[in-house]
Amino acid sequence: MFKLIKPKATGEKGMERLELPLLPLRDIVLFPSIPMPLFVGRDRSINALELALSRDRRIFLAAQKKAKIDNPKESDIYRVGTIATILQVLRLPDGTVKVLVEGETRARVAEFIPSKECFMVKVEILESSEISDTERVEVEALCRGIIEAFQEYARFNKKISQEAIENIQSIEDPQKLADTVAAYMPFKLEVKQKLLEATHLPKLLELVFGHLRGEIEIIKTEERIKGRVRRQMEKTQREYYLNEQMRAIQKEMGEKDDFRSELQDLERRIKRKKLPKEAAAKVRHEFKKLKFMSPMSAEATVVRNYIDWILSLPWYEKTKDKLNIEEAARILDEDHYGLEKPKERILDYLAVQALVKKMKGPILCFVGPPGVGKTSLAKSIARAMNRNFVRLSLGGVRDEAEIRGHRRTYIGALPGKIIHSMKRAGTINPVICLDEIDKLSSDFRGDPAAALLEVLDPEQNHAFNDHYLDLDYDLSQVFFITTANTLHTIPLPLQDRMEIIRIPGYTEWEKLQIAKHFLIPKQCEQHGITQDNVIFSDDIILYLIRHYTKEAGVRNLEREIATICRKVARAVVSEGPEVRIELDESKIEEYLGVIKYRYGQREDEKDEVGLANGLAWTEFGGEILGIETVVMPGQGKIVITGKLGEVMQESAKAALSYVRSRAKSFGIDPEFHSKVDIHVHVPEGAIPKDGPSAGITMATSIVSALTGIPVRYDVAMTGEITLRGRILPIGGLKEKILAAHRARIKKVLIPKDNEKDLKEIPSEILEDIEVIPVDRMDKVLDIALAEPEKLKPKGEIPIVDGTFYDQREAPEKIC
């Protein structure tokens, strides 16, 4: 029999109001008479605890509507909660507080009291409303139903202990029974909050009973699903058993035994295959094990695959090199225009091969911007030498096992990419192109670049050991060619093992020849048209190169030619095969749209103060790098922007220090650094830039901004500056001069120490550009500034030993 406690009056006047600190709960609802541990870490919550402990240890607990909110507002907290008593407090080393509380009674927030330390509220205690005699019988029935349903739920949920069941059965107060069951059940936060807000006892019991029955139905459904899955697994095992019986019956009846037939086939292959001594012994040993294994065992599959891999690899099979130098040269020239250095290196190798019977395969690394023909040149080399060709892309490879394979102990283990490539090649002396070797990366699984050290070392690769094969494999006859856009991402030990051959960008003349002899015939053939259907004149090809491409290679040029060929193919289909289209500028714009690049036009066709043209090297060739400087009234602040790297920022500071040290000689106020702010900016701020070669450009821009003398727009420069005004050599000179030529620059200033590199620049480029070697900053300013005569020495300037000289009589070392 359940005992009903008569509730107090709930009239508005009879309601008791208490002033208590509030602690917001996340994903938890505390019910009356229920003890609960809490971990408190938020500052305001800890302050609420401290305040409650300093008073009567009573605190108001209410749930947050959204648990993810770290700093809830009044509107984020439910109004109905529980008044609780703090039983125990434990302060943890990380600053959080573990607290044990016990719920007392339901309450509703009447109002929030402003407080910066914690939430303070005035609450009204909520009592259950009185129930009629008819409702008493309903309450009795609901309580019995709840206890029976909870016992049924406990049979499915093993986490509920027998002690908890007995505790529920011993509760006589219906209100406490509903609260205790609700606390045990995994109801959602919204459901528990709804139960907490229910003050009419029959309604509360009805809600608890309904949600409890819902949980039981969910658990029963889960059990049914698990049963179906279990029966399906038993069916699969039964089918396996029957298949084994079928196999045994077939064997007794003399039908074909697949496994025995496979073993016989492997044995024949082993006898025919010529293998090194170590590999042959390993295969015989593994085959002997395989004969005694069950054909359906996992180990048998592993051993069978291992033997198959060893037999599939080329151990002695090889192609005969074509040693005719003239024929090889013809094939290389037929496939590629220019690229003299790599072609000469291949012909040298063939000449030595003709004199020496056995020679280790060379390891070349072609470095250059995209689209210059590095990968296609490797394929052409294989054709010229009559060798099989395999391309292996290393871009994005980050696992060492991709190169050396996985050990056979792993499920699904396979050899690495090198052994895979040898199997595809079918010979022991192929040409293997390791494409994009500069795009390798590494992570916790190892560094593939380190694994390549053995592959690309002629002194070690005759005994390359793949983890899967666990046998020495000879790679010494392989002709390895690697390609890269840059060298700085390739580890130095790996660079040391390769012969670096730089392939710079093409000149306009070279692009014209490539388009005429290679790209246009190729695209016409691929699009099903003839060269009589479309006429490309030299002027039109140059128009395409200058106005629709801006690259070091010819990849985008080929795309534009392909677009034109598609338009012509459409006309051929519509009008017949006799169509003949002579391309002109209007036709080009009709097919390709408006021009994409302004050739021979700069942003400003006039001299500007503070704007100097630098030259930069990128992975895609050279670029013009404009550097801007502005001077503003200020207090000597220096701002350097444009996403510059550390080296470039230091170069800018060195340039500014040089200008300060020479201020008098430039006619600049020596105290300018304390009176003005200087802002140096390199446009295209989203692109990272680094390197010291913009030093003289920055110095020129700063001097121009401080003196008001414009910089010539048709002059570009590159070189590293020292504090004494000396100009040091730089790299990437050919790409930079080609970029200046594309931009129609008239004069290019380069470091004097780079004068020897001009031999690599095509003569037709040097005819259009005046290249001036300089070794001092003074000479740069004389050429780059539009009115250098205004830059007159004023007063004396110091030199290294502290003596003062007039600028016009200063010795050569003075900067």
C-alpha cells in the first residue's frame, strides 16, 4: 500500500520564496531525494558553490537548454529546477571541484537577482497539488505498473543491479517512486525536464509509466535485430560446412581438384623460371609448406600469393639496348625540341654502354617548371634506348611501406611501388620515371624519401630488399629518371644520389617551334581534323603565346590549341570536310574569348616614385615582382607587408639600413627614420614570397620614395644587397631574364658575379634586352632612377674605419 503525503497549500500568497545561488547543469536533471555527484569547472558555477557553502549549504540546480553553451544567459536555463543540499566537496588539482548533492524539492525561478559573481535567483517551492479519492486508486495502479515495468526493464538491461530493483520496490511514497525511477532511466533531457515540471501526481506517474514502456519496446526491438543477425551468421557457417562436404564428395568421385591443379601449375612455373640461388631456395621452401596446407586456410592464400609474386618478377629478362647514337639522337629530336643538356647526357651514356659491356644505370633528376616536358622526355629516352618504360607518381606518398612494401605478417600485405613497377616493366633494365619526387611527404608511418636512398644509390640498389619479398633484388640495371619542380623540398642526401639536370622555361621562339612541329599536328590528329582544315600562321601562334598563355612550359598553350581544334572540328561536322579556316586575331578571340594577358604592357607605362621592378623565380618560371614603398609622417615605424618570408624581411631591413647609412650622400635628412613611417609592400599579398634577391629592388624603391625621384618603368633588377652596398649573386637567372623579356623590359640589372651565367641565355633574348652587370648599389641607382643627377652627395659620409671622406673621393670599399 502506497502512502500519500498531503501537500501544502499552493496559493500565490502561500508560496515560500527563497534567495539561493543557481548552478546551471549540462545534460543532467536532478530529482528530489536523489543524491548525485557533480564535477564543477566553470568559474561562475564554482562561485555559486562557494556562496552556498558559506551560507546554509543549499543551492538551486537547473538544467541548461543547450549543453554546448559555456557561458549561459538567463534565457538559456530552464525555470524549473531542484533545491539541493551540498553533502561533500572535493577540490581537484586541475582546479575543478567534485561535489555530492542531494535533491530536496522542486522549485521555480521567480526572478533573477543581478550578480557578477554567479547566478542568484529567488525561487518558489512547488508542491504537488491535492488529489481526489478517485485519483488515489489511479495512483495506486500506476505505482504498481511502474514497479512491474521497471523489473521487466531490468531483465533486459544488465547494468541495473538487484539492489536498485529492491530499492524501487521498497519505496512507499508515489512522488519519490516516480522521481527515483526517472533518475535511473536513460530518458532524454527534455523528457526528464518535463517530468520535473509535472506537479500533479497522477499526471507525473502516467508520464513516467509511458516513457518506461517506450524504453522497454526499444530494447525488445534491439534484441530482435540481434537475433536476426545471429541467425544469419549461423546460416553462413552452415553454408561453409556444406561447401566443404561438396568438395569432399567431388574428390571421392574423381572430379577435378582445383587446389591440386593449381599446385601442379605452380610447380611447372617454378621449374621453368630462372631464379637467383637465394630466391630459388626460398620458393622451394614456401612451395613445400603450401603442399601440406589446407586449401581454405588463410595462410595458404598468403603463401600462394608470395610464390606468385616471386615468379612474376623479372630476374634475368632484359631488353637489348639500341646503341646506335645517330638513331637515338633522331628519336630524341623527333619527340622534343631543344633540351640539349639531357639529350647530350643520354647520348653520352649510350656511347659508354657501347664500349663497356656492363654499366650501372644512371640516376638523373630533371628539375624545371611544369609543362616543359620532363615526364615526356623520360618516355622518349626509353624509346630511344629500346627499353620498357614505367612511370611511378610519388606525389602525396607519405608511407615508407609504399616504397619498400609491407611485411607478410600483415593482412593484405603487398610489395612496394618499386617492385610493382618492375613487375609491370617485365624486364630487369627498364626506364623508371619517379614523377614529382619533390612532392613526397612524411608522417608517423615513416619517411618515403629515406626509403628511396637505397633505391637511388648505385652502390646499394643491386641488393634492394623489399619488406614483402625479403629477398635481395637487383635494381642496378634500371635507368632511374626523377622529375621535380623545385629542389628545396628534396632532402640533401637524396639530392646527392642524383645527377641534377635543370630544364628551364622555353623562350617564345622555342614555344613557336614546339607548337608548329609537335602540338598542332598532335591536336589535329586527336580531334579528327587535318592541318588543311585550320591554318596556324607564325604570327597567330605568337599571338596565342603572348595573349593567352603566361607560363614557362607549353601545357596551357596546348590546351588553347586543343580548344581551337574542337571549334574547327565542329565546323567540319557542320559544313563538311572541305572546310578551311585561316586563323586571325578576330577568329582567335571568337574561339577563346577576350585576351587573357597584356603582352608588352605594364600596369603603368610611366616612371613612378617608390615603385621598382624586381625579378622573382617561382616553380612555374620567372615573374616580374613589383615592390612599392610609401613614406608618411610618423615616428619611425617600418611596415613590411606582402606575406614575406623571414629571409625577405631581413633583406628589406638590410636595404633600409643601407639607405640610412647613406642618407647624407643621397640628399636625405639623416634623421628621417625618426620623423617618417615607411611602408614597403610587395603586391599579390596572398602568395608567399621569400629569398634575398629582391634586396637591391627594395633599396631602389626606398631611395626613390625618400628622395621623390621616380624609378624607370622599363628597368628590372635582381640581386642581394649587403649593408655596405655590395651586390651578391643570385640563382634562377635564366628564368628571371625570360620573365623580363615576356614583360618587354628594356634593361635588366644583374649581379656582376652572375655574368658568367649569361651563356645559358638564348642569343635572341639578349638581343632584345640590355643586361647590365653591377657590383655596387650606386651604379644601380644611376641606371634605375629616372633623374639620377638629383641624387647628389651632400656632406661627408663615414666608412668602415671611422674616417670621413667626401663621397666623390671615397675609396672603392665605401658603400
